Amino acid sequence: MFLVNAQQKHLIVGTYTNENSQGIYVYNFNTNTANSKLISVTKSSNPSFLAVSPNAKFVYAVNENADTVSNIITGQVSSYTYKNGKLKLLK
């Protein structure tokens, strides 16, 4: 008999923002069943790339935005503390 212990992992998902999307979503993910449950949502403008620090205490988001007048892509990097599936913007 082969048994696999299910492990709960956090999935951190960045989305382009529009009327239906707010930015960064954190899910609890069961690796055995592939079931997920939303833990938190953090507003962020077009977080197109996310990175978690090696110690898993920070999350960095590349915010990809376009100037509506010149249509030039601009951006910034946002930093968040990360604890228990929740993000808090560092200022």
C-alpha cells in the first residue's frame, strides 16, 4: 500500500488588475488533492511577477503599468511582509 501525506502549501498568485481582479491572492493548497482555499487578497496594481524571499518573510511584486497618455510601460517594485498567508505593504 502506498500512502502520500497531504501537505498544505501557500500559493501566491499575481494578476493583472481590472474591474474583476484586485492584485495578489494567497491560497492554501493541498498537494494531495489539489484543492485550494482563498486565504487573503491584497490590492496591488498589475503585479506581473512575484518573488518570495529565501526566509519566506517577504514577498516582492513587480507592478507593470502603462502611462495612458504616452502608452509607455512603467513599473515599480512593491515589498510586503508575509506571515500566515497575509501580506502587508512596506512603506
